[in-house]
Amino acid sequence: MASHIVGYPRMGPKRELKFALESFWDGKSSAEDLQKVAVDLRASIWKQMASAGIKYIPSNTFSYYDQVLDATATLGAVPQRYGWTGGEIGFDTYFSMARGNATVPAMEMTKWFDTNYHFIVPELGPDVNFTYSSHKAVEEYKEAKALGVDTIPVLVGPVTYLLLSKPAKGVEKSFNLLSLLPKVLAVYKDVIADLKAAGASWIQFDEPTLVLDLESHKLQAFTDAYAELAPALSGLNVLIATYFADVPAEAYKVLTSLNGVTAYGFDLVRGTKTLDLIKGGFPSGKYLFAGVVDGRNIWANDLASSLATLQGLEGVVGKDKLVVSTSSSLLHTAVDLVNETKLDDEIKSWLAFAAQKIVEVNALAKALSGNKDEAFFSANAAAQASRKSSPRVTNEAVQKAAAALKGSDHRRATNVSARLDAQQKKLNLPILPTTTIGSFPQTVELRRVRREFKANKISEEEYVKSIKEEIHKVVQLQEELDIDVLVHGEPERNDMVEYFGEQLSGFAFTVNGWVQSYGSRCVKPPIIYGDVSRPKPMTVFWSSVAQSFTKRPMKGMLTGPVTILNWSFVRNDQPRSETTYQIALAIKDEVEDLEKAGITVIQIDEAALREGLPLRKSEQADYLDWAVHSFRITNVGVQDTTQIHTHMCYSNFNDIIHSIINMDADVITIENSRSDEKLLSVFREGVKYGAGIGPGVYDIHSPRIPPTEEIADRINKMLAVLEKNILWVNPDCGLKTRKYTEVKPALTNMVAAAKLIRNELAKYKEYQVFPLDQDNNIEHKLEFLQLLLICSLNYLNTFDLGNLVSLAFTALGNDLKANKLFEYECLKVA
């Protein structure tokens, strides 16, 4: 009997790590206090798996922030700006890399494959001095061993680490990160030697990039890496774990031929085609870690079906070489169903959280070895049948309405340029309008009010009064800051998805079903168990209240259908596209009700659109087709004068920019600053964008307050590639996780930067209309044109530069010397 868990949630069943981290960051507790909480959580997890009968228990899957950042610390790959001078990396350097500090920004954060988990992107270059600088992996192995639990230490694989990295600032974008492999492997050898000396008999390398469409030279890097590590790994059992998708045929060949590797782990939930590759040929004498229990969703495993799959694999790999495993780390699911005392009993019987998945894995392993727990399997079969036949799952009217959507592409009748003109006449916004993304700080007092209302400790009247006061305060603050398009701050909302799910049919909710998103930030995904519809308006009342407090435009704030889908635990009994269309119809009703209530700017956030993009290129076009279509459904019925915004964050958007354009939103605000303005490169490469766009001007996930000059510089970089009449000024993301002591000065500086650039643009405009033909003195004309050129340095795009050169040569006529002098000035600018 052999069972294995790829990884386990870190936060704790009641988010113990979250609260310990935030207390430490706020200076309310010591490093020792934080470490004590971490030690207790790790011990609890290891003992839980051991008592459940799991044979291969992972260690080093715990993290204070992120496992990729842990790997960066192990390798000593600290960017120079953090002032680290060597030695064991401590909390100060570690958390500065993750969160930034008062003087330097954080490292980039982006999505971990197609999940809602965010990792910290390593910044590498040819001059990085890799040194063994964090002994976390071996320390945690020893910690478990002292408790009597022998674990498999888990390391982010060396090739995956490099493939997920980016060239550091100042390093050529074309720099070959894989050229650093020999230096990285030297540190890995030191780690392996330490683990060997501590008594480890297995090591797990997570190499999930093997599921991607990799070029041959990247696949060759795996062969080279493990050939180089083979002598160091001698005497150890080595597991290479892959997850999140099928392993392509070429990668499967490379993986199963790696030198010194004992076992291979595959996701057989999302990677069902890998089964065919395994059945077509599996290396003799090697272990197969079969990921048949879903690590990314909360539905109870269909044990009978999984057992049949495993029994089919026995004949291929051999009974003694088959290990039952999870499809991926359980990091992406909720912790323990035992803590859900308020869930409906029927729905609860359909679910399995991380703790229950451990039991499922062990039950399958026992059944495979001939010790099947008939009662457990029987209860599971009854729950599967109950879910299939339950009337609460199906709504025929909703299914019919969603099916009818497929006959149209649901585009607004007027093009975006004409709509923007109509909207500007109505809104009368200044150039470079300022706004925020939606949420304002969620204070302790605000959370207390929501908590007490939910617990019936205060009346609805008291609750409404408190929320109105909070909205009024947020509106007043924005007016004082002179922000152009306002938000109500979302004080009534616990989470941007859960809030809507609570008001839609077909959703269920947990009390403690928290999942880590990044750092200490956790989300509580709703559970979509049935067909989705909107019984009544969800946001109209609060948006109308907010608009009544101001004459400025107030954004109605909604979460889009694709983001609701991707940030929920989604039913697995119908295609995801069908569920998304149902949600789109519900949001469409809300959009039209907001418009009727007089809300003229409506933001439909699709923060997770990129996140849901399939990892394999062959599947991406279909996803983008129905995802973009779903967004367009939500706002197809509004008037031209109603401005539709959307927002996206913390993903690589450049490869789907044409799909983003195809969404046909009037304005998109999009994360830009934390990723070091990567987004702007797509416009430098010639992509034309005609709608409004607000690339974020500062990172809200860091406590650092950016100075006005820094924000102005970001705006200038944007103006170099985007027309000034479409550019918006806004933060990267919502302000929910920040404090007012951070938000007020940051927004003050943001508005000041926008006004500074507006003034410069106004000067540029004045120079442009200077009557050149009224002065025949060539020297005067040349002097003026040079002044105009210098003034416009930060605001030139190709179109403006062409106009300016044309204007100059017309004004200077046949004066060769003056023309040559001006040409020289232009070359200096270029």
C-alpha cells in the first residue's frame, strides 16, 4: 500500500499563519512568535498525514510567503536593491523581496500557471552570484524527523525555476536564463548533500513546466540538469512531479528518460491524455505516482472510477510500483470540511477538502492493496448518485437561456471610438482622468460591522447606517483628493466573488474554506453546485447611495462572469463555458439595472480572464472565444453614453492582447507597475489600442508610497506609446489590503502626478498653435521649433513626431542650414 500527497495548504484551518504574519509585519509580535506558529502548523500537518496512513509525506511545502521565493532565498539570488550582503537570508530581506519596503519596490508577482495563487518572479542575470543562503529544506526535514515522521523534501525543480524567472532590470530581455543552469545546479548539489546527510531517502523535484509547450532546447535543459545532478542524487529515490495538465508526448519521452530518476508524478485529473502515454510505454522498474484525487477542486472523488483507473495502471507499471497521489498540491483547495458547521448536509456530502482528500488517497491505496473499506466506498457512491439526481442542481429556464446565446457574438452596435466621443460629451472628463480600481481599505471597524450583522448582533438598520457612513467618508476623501471618476469603496463586500455568489442561485458558501492567494492574502471561493441565476439586483442600492453623495461620475462595481468562474470551486458535471454563460446573463441583468438607476460608468472586473487560459496552446483559442464572448454578453444592451470599464491584474497579458481588444470594453485598467511595465512593450511593438486604457502607475501590494516624480515618470513612459486622449491614471489594483495611512499619500501623489503631466501637455499644446507664419525670421522660427521639440520630449509618439517634423520643414522652407540644425535636434531626441 503506497500513498502520497504532493503538497498541503500552509495557512492553517483557521488562517493561523495569516494572522501571525500580519501581526509580525505590524510590529505587534516578534520573529520568535511567528516561527512558533509556523512550527505548530507544520507539526500538525505532518502528524495528520502520518495518522491517516500516508506513506510519502512532503516537507518544505510550507512557506512564509511563496515557494518560488523560498527557492530564490535558497539560491541567494537576491536583487541588489535589497542591500543583502550574504549569509543566511532572514525575514527582513525575505519580506522586502516579497512586499517591498519604504525605499525599494517588491519583486514582480504573477499567477502560478492557471491558478489564483501568485508567486514571486525571480530576477536573474549573468552577474548573479548563486550561493546556498537558506537551509529551510533541510531544517524542515530534520524538524519532521524529530517528530518521528520521515518525509520527502520538496524542491522547486531547477529547470522550472529558471523558466519561471525573468531577466533583471538592466539585463537584455533576450538573455538566455537557461545559461545559468550550471551555477544553479551547484547550489542544488549542496542542498542535496545536506538532505542526504540528514537521512533523506527520497527527494521530490516539482517540474510543472513540463506540461507546457516547450521548445526542444528547453526540454534538453531537463536532460542536462538531471544528468549533472545524477552523481549527487546517487543513493536517493528521486520523484519528478508534474501537474495542472497533460504532459506533451515529447516531454513525456524526455521525462521518462531522465538520468537518476526513480519516479514520475502525473496529474491524471486535468491530464487525462497522459494515461494513453503511460499505457503506451512506461519505463520498467520505475514508480508511477498517479494523481487521481483532484488537488484543485472540492468535490468528493468518485472512488469507484478512480479505483478502476488505478487497477488499469497496475498492469502497466506493476502493483508494487504504483503510488496513489493527488493531482497537484492541495494548496489550491480549502483545508478541512470538519470546520464547516453551517453547510447544507446534502451539499456537504458532495465535498472533500484537503483533510478529506488525504483520507480519499489512503482509501484508494488500501483498496488497491486488497483492503477496501466497503462502507466508505458505499457512502461515496451514494453521495455521487445524490449529486447527479438532486433537483437543486438543474434549472431548465436558465439552461435554455444560456443555450440561446450561441447564435450571436453580442457586440455593441457602435464602435468604441464613437462611444468614447459620446461618453466624453456626457462625462466631461479632463485629459488623463484619474480613478481607482474599486475597493478602499477594509478597516477593523468595518469588518466588525459586517461580522456583527451576519451574526444578528446588530439590526439591518444599524448595518445600513454604518455602511452609508463609510461610503460617504470614502466619497468625501476622493473629492478632497480631486479624483475624477469615483468608487464607493465596497465596504459592504467581503470578497469580490463571494459577495456576488451570495446573491446568485446555484452557489453555496463556507465559513472557513480559505485558500491562499499570495502572502497572507486568502480568499474564500464560493462553490458553484448548480445552474446560476440572479433572483434580484445585487449592487444597485449601494451604487445609487454613493452617487447621491457626489456630482462626479460614480462607478458601478461588478465582478465579471469569467472571474467569478475562475475564482470559485466550479461544478465539474458540465463544461465550464456553460456555467460562464449562465453567470454572464445574471451580470447582464445587473448592468442594465445599474444603467436604469443612473449609473453612467460601470466596471465589470475580469481580473482572472488570463488566469483561466489553458496551459496548452491547442486549447487556448476555444477558451478565449467563450470567455471574451461571455464578457460582451454582460454589456451588449447598454447605451453608447454608458461607459463600460474592465480591470485585469497580475498575469502576463501581452500574449492575449488581441483577445483583450476583442472584449470591446470602453476602458481597461490593468496592472503594470509591479511587473516593471511589461505591458507597455506590447504597444511599443506596434499593437494599436483605440479604447481607454489605464496601466497601473503604482503597486498596491506593497506598503511603499511612491513619490509624485516616480508616478509622473511612469505616465510619461505610457504617453510614449499610447495616445494622451485614451490614457487613464490609476493604481495597479484595488486598495482593500492597504491602510489609509498608505492610501491617502499614495493617491495624493498619483493625482499630483496626473496634474503635473496635464500642465506639461497644456504647454505643449500652446506651443503647437504658435503662429509660425507671422514671423519671417528664420532664427526665431528655429529657436521656437527647438523649444517645442524639447518641451514635447515626453509626449511624442510616432504620429506627433511626424506632424512636428512636417510643421518644421514647412516653416523653415528652403533654408538648408536651419533645416540641418533642426534635423540634428531631432536626431538627438531619437
